[in-house]
Amino acid sequence: MILSWRTLRKVLIAAASAAYVVLGFVAAISDDPPLIALIVGVVPMFAIALATAWNSRARVPLVLLCLALGVAFVLNLEFMRTHVAWLYFVQHAGTMLSLGIMFGATLGSDESALCSRIACFALNSRPDEKYLHYTWKVTLAWTIFFFVSALLSVLLFFFAPLVAWSTFAILLTPILLGIMFVGEYLIRCRAIPDRPHFGIAETIQAYNNFSRR
């Protein structure tokens, strides 16, 4: 049976994600990690930063900055390889903190909350007040999740064995994110059962479309 391109793409993404997690965990707890672990840890982060810079209003200076950092990274490969745990720590804690700030900064009102705006975009209409208040609370829940994750990342990295931090940041974080998505969906179905609902994949797609507009 020949796999469709969509199925094959999902398989490849799943395989790449698994490889990233395994290599990241091994690299973070190793005193002499393989070079491939360092490359796998940096390339996705660099690609995201470069894409963000390219789509920003200050495209030229930000792209030049990304390229300069890329050159500096290549010129200091050996140093970075022996400090790869710090790379993964900055990536994890920085991402969690940035997301916490991004979600938290929108909590001024029900309608301005990030999850409310994404819901409006996904539904292509403005939900009623009850729905908007619920999505405000979802935004608050995600804000707390990201800030707590960032705090735990810092505490575990500096005050616990490295394997404990690596287990939390690299192995458990994807699982916890999945639990948050599934848990929110189940709660939404019970809290506002008579409203339109969309699944995890649709939520992620709506966020991607919202962020690119």
C-alpha cells in the first residue's frame, strides 16, 4: 500500500520530532555529546529565528544579525559542543518565558485575549460573551503553564541533577503540552457544549494562519 504524501509527511515529522527529543536528551546529559546533537538542537531554532526576522518590518538588520550569529556559532563549534546543555536550557526556558509573556500580555479583556482572537479567526465570526470569557480563561491557563514551565526549567537546571532538568525540559514538556491541548478540548466540550468546537490540529492551524496575517 502506497502512503499518501500527507501521511508520509506526518510520519516524517513524527520521526524528526522523536529524533530531536532523543538526541536532545542524550546531548544535554552527556559531557561529550556528538556533533549531530548540537546541530539538531540549533538548526530548528535558527530556522525559526531567521523566518521571523525575514517576516518582520526590520528585515534587513534582523536577518543580518541572524546570519552573524550563525557564523559565530560555526566558528565556535567545539566550545558550543562542550556547553550544549546550556544551549538547550536557553532554548527551553527562553521559549517558555516568551510564550508566557506573549499570552499574558493579551489578558486585558475577554476579546483581546490571544485564545479569543484565535477562536474568532478560526470561526470566522465573533463568538458570544460566554465563549469569549471561556477563551480568556484558556489564555490565562496557558500563561500560567508557560511561566511555571520556565520557572521549573530554571530551578531544575541550576539546583537539580542535569538528568532531572533534561527529563523535564526535553522529555516531559512535549507530553505536558499534549495534555494541556487534550484537557482543554475536553473541558471546552463540557463547559460550552452547545458552541462550535475545533480539534487540536485545527487550533494549531488557526494559530498559524492568525500569526501570518
